[in-house]
Amino acid sequence: MTNRTHMDDHSHKTFVLKKADIVLIAACFLAAALLGVFFIFCRREGVSVRILYDGIALRTIALQSGQEDTADGYYLITYRDDVVATDYYTDMPSLDLPEYTGYNLLLVSDGQARIVSADCRDQICVRHKPISAAGESIVCLPHELVIEIGGDPDGKETLDGVTR
């Protein structure tokens, strides 16, 4: 019986990059860099925040000062059975809301919108970064709530596409 302390020559293989592999990797990095530059320079600042519940617009708030309906502050969206309400506050409201079945608290300030508090269990909407560019959105699935940024000053967004 012999003890083998060395590995067979066939048990390991070295990986060698071929010219085609290097070209493919370089092309992927170049494509990623070009897309990054495109998204950075083609980003449009939003002009309004829309609060939608189950696809129905509840309120539109202008993001830029000098426009109508511009109101930086807190927007408390409350749910009770099938009734949804939005209330405006200049300061953080009390969130002791025993008569409601749910709530989201939206903060609009400095041209951005973010959810600062909600009573949903997953808190994804609260952890989402603030939004300010046209087309960005925050979604709270448990409450069927969408906060989206609009980019058209007239409020008439163009379609991305049409399906049949």
C-alpha cells in the first residue's frame, strides 16, 4: 500500500483567459459605463408628486416652489375600511390613530418625497430612498399605495407604450 501525498496531474486545471474572453468582459464593462452615463445625463427632475391608491389619484403636489399646490410638509394617508383620506400637516402629526386600519406618512420637502412612517409589517416603503426624478416611485403593496414623481409640468404624462 502506498500513500499518495501529491495530487494527480489531472486533478486540477488552470483557467486561462483567451482573447475572446477579454474582449467580451471589456465590452460588458463598456456597455455598463455607457448606460450609467446615459441614465445620469438623461435624468429629468420631477415637477409633481402624485399619491395614488389602488390606481386612483388622491392628490397631486407640486415639487418646485412657485407653482400652485406647492406645500412642503407631511401628508398623512389613512385607511378605514374602503375610505382613504390624505391630510396635510406642516409639522409631524401624532401617529396614535386607533380608529384607522392603516396609515402611511409622506414627507415632501426640498424637491423630494419619501415615506417616513407606515404601519405595514414589511416597511419596504419606509426604507426606500427619497425620490425626486421623473418616473421614480415608492410602492406600499399592503396598502395598495403608490407615490410617484411626474415630469410633465402640465400634468399630462406621455405613454411609455401601448399594448393590446
